[in-house]
Amino acid sequence: MAATTESASAYPIRSVDRVCDILDALANSDGGVSLTEVAAATSLPKSSAFRYLSALEARHYAERDADSSTYRLGPAFRPQHTRGIERLVELARPVLEQVRDATGETANLGLLDGTMIVHRMVIESPHSMRLAARVGERGYVHATALGKAICAGLPEDRVRAILNAVGMPRFTAATILDQDEYFAELGKVREQGYALDDQENQDEGRCLAVAIPRLTFPAGLSLSAPISRFEPEDVPAVARRLRKAAAGLGKKLAG
């Protein structure tokens, strides 16, 4: 064992050491690390640190928070689901493109990552005015259709743990702020088979989501649009389309 350690230290590979330094910085941070902090921790120019981070992000060893522009360890460090997630992302693209083309609105793939919903794929509407998240953007479960659709299939104690951990901040006048009201909403989601964010996460925005069945990790599909183009009478048809798409994906992944 000692000989192995000495051998490793006798032949250092600078690029490997730098990658390890970056991963150590991400692993030791609770709230994410900025590009500047990564550069300082590795004694690299910011341009070089960015290239390393981009390579790690492409292989899912790091992920960037679209809102804060900070980096953290990526889904590759959750090996129990990595292969399934990558297969889902691969299969979801043509499905989401079909939804986008049929409706003219933005179609999304989202997963529950810890306590937050993360967008893994966003196929944007061709309209100049559209409702579209960014890939990697994270959302609260209480204010998003994806969060409701996914939480409706989780045990109540797990959902309460999520809500207690991150809170239920207000985003609009319609945001649900009470846990009991939220659990009543989840009962409605289970009954009707889809979840609706009706201007709860963003003013003038409406989003419908369904969970993808038969997966070993929580994920869902959604369609989002301005309320001027996604009216209440459109909900049943969109729900049917997304349920069919989600069922097909679940069957392919389970098969």
C-alpha cells in the first residue's frame, strides 16, 4: 500500500490534480462555488477554470445553477440513477419536440434533485413571447406544476420534509403558502392525473405537468405558456397529450 502511495506521488499529473482540486472545492461547499472561488482554490486563471468546469459539466460531474451561476457536484455522483437519467434525457428529446410542435409552446423535462425541481431539458416555443426555464434552473416544489406532479406520488413525510427544509416562499399572489392547502392540492393532482401551476410561480404564466410512471427516480413532463395562449379550456387536451407522452417514456425506460 505504501509503495502505491509513493508511486502515485512520484508521478503527478497536473491536469488530474487540478480536476481533483476542483471536485474537492465543490464537495466541500454547501451552497455552491463561484467561478472566482474555483479559480482561487486551484490557482488557475478564470478562463482555465471555466474550461475545466465546462468539461466536468459535460460529463455531469459538475452542474451550474442558472440563477446564481455557482457550481456544485453533478448527478454523476449519484450513480444509482445516473444511467436511468441519461437514458430518459435521450428518449425525452423527440417526445418533447413533438409536444412543442403540436402545441407551439415550451415543453420541459424536470426531475426532483434533493429538495428542488431541476429542469434537465427545455424545448422552447418558437413564439417571441414565451414562458421558458433554462436547463439547470431549479424551482420549488410548492410553486411549480412539476413539483406538484412529482410530489403527488411521494410519501407525505418526504414531502413535508422537503417543505420544512426549503420553506414555501411567495412568488405571486396565487402561490400556495400553507402545507395543509398544498396537500389538498396534491390530492386533487392524484385525482385528475395532472398538476397545474396557475400563475403561482410567475405572473401571467400557466404550466401543466404530469409525472412519468414506472421510473426509479421522480421525474415529470410539463408544458408552459403565457396565460393568453394557454387558457383553461385548453387544459384537458394538453393533459391528455402529456399523459400519453409520459406513459410512453415510462414504458420504454422500464422495458
